[in-house]
Amino acid sequence: MKRPKTLSRTSTVKDVRSEPLRAGAARPTKAASPRHIVITGAGTGIGRAIALRLAREGSYLSLLARNVARLEETRSLALKEGAAKVYVESCDIRREVQVVQAFAHAASEHGPVHILIANAGIGGANAPGKKDRFEDLIQTNLMGTYACMRQAQAHLASGPDPRHLVVIASILARIGVSGYSGYCASKAGLLGLVRALAMELAPSNVHVNAVCPGWVATDMAHEGLEAMAKGMGISKAQAYKQAMSQVPLGRMSEPEDVAGLVRWLISVDALGVTGQGMDVNGGAFMH
């Protein structure tokens, strides 16, 4: 069976902005056929929660991360949740050649890409000196995500139905934290990238948005609490209590909370949303 055409970076695309929904026309309630969704960093935490949430749509999933064993666990869970097909591949988003290959393989397996969830990234502090991690944080979180977005664009399904690029940023894109200059810069850069690509791709009805989680109950968050406790000479429980004192709702979010917002962003209920950073932080940052 011939696959639908894909949208390349250099393609001339149809400007769909002059074709609004007719007054009184019913909006579709779900995709007519399974959508191909690529999720990076899908082995654990937020990425796995997103994969399982979207599996319930009967989607075709392509799951990318460095750790294949964890991806295989996610694949098994996603199939149980209802995913139509699941493809997994090891991919270090810092290596552009791996990103190019992974997206080409995913498109060969499942067809053109309808949605990218760019979740892969690294965290942690950095400090000046020979062991400064600033470059690695930027290379992974910002440049690696950019490479994924461009490869998703190169393999996008043709319109006119909306396609989506969703980036998982952070509350640290909004605020500064001492010792986290690399992480803050990389995540803030993602918001600028999202706004620019939203403008660039809007004429072809591609929606580009970011989600900015605060504290979420993941391995990365617990590593952060342990580092915080060590630096302050207190217990992890005390560090948690202090961190949550800055969160009006007084608790960490769950990965499923983030997954729910992502699901909304790629639904017909969010057709007017693009170029936005959506916050999930228990009220820790308001604007």
C-alpha cells in the first residue's frame, strides 16, 4: 500500500489559514485512523507516562531513548494499554546521525509522523571549571531537541489535518536557580525555539507547543532532592518538605498529570493553541 506523502523541510506547503472551520460544522472527536506518534525519552518517567496515555488512542508509537531495555518495558506496557503498533530504537539525541536514522526507521515502520513529543533530556547542576556540564546540557536539551523537531518535520504527514510538535521544557525555563545555569538556559531556549517554529510552521497547520513541568515524581526529581539534601546537610524528607513549601498545592505532580496535558494539546480541543508554554507546577510559578 502506498504511504501518504511526507512533508520535507524544503517542501512548498499549502497555506491552510484561509480555510477556517465552517460555521456550524461539527468538529471531529478523534482521529479517523491511528496517528503515528514519536516520543523521545520514552523509557521512564514523563516519557513513559505519555506513551501509555497515548497508547489508549490505538496509536502507532515510535519510542526513542538511549536505554533499549527500558524502552522494551514501555513497549510491553503500551501494547497492553491498546497501542496498535510500537517501534523502539536506541537513540542519543546528542548525535544527529542517530536522530536522522531513528526518524527514518520510524517512518519506514509506521509511515509519516503526525506528532512528536520531544521529551528526552538531562538534568542536574553545573559549575565553572574543567568539569562544567554546561555544554552537555545545551547539546542534549536544546540542540538535541532541535534535531528531533527538524527530523519530525522532515517526515511529517501531509495536511490539512493538524500535526503537532510538543516539547517538554521545565519550570526552570521560567525562573533562575543558582547552580543550574546550564539547565535553565537549555530549557529557556526551548521556549524561544517553540515560538519561532510555531510561526514558521503555522501556515501548514502544524502546532508547536511546550509543557513546563515543575516538581514531578520522577527519578530525576528524586536525584535533585538528594543533591539538595546533601548540599544543605539535611535529610531527603526535609529537602522534600522545603521544596514543597514553595508549591501552593503542596505536592509533586505525577507523570500522568503531564501526560494528560500533552493529550489535550494534541486533541481537537486545542486547535487554537500554538507557540505556547503550558505550566504544570502546582502553582509554583504563576503568570
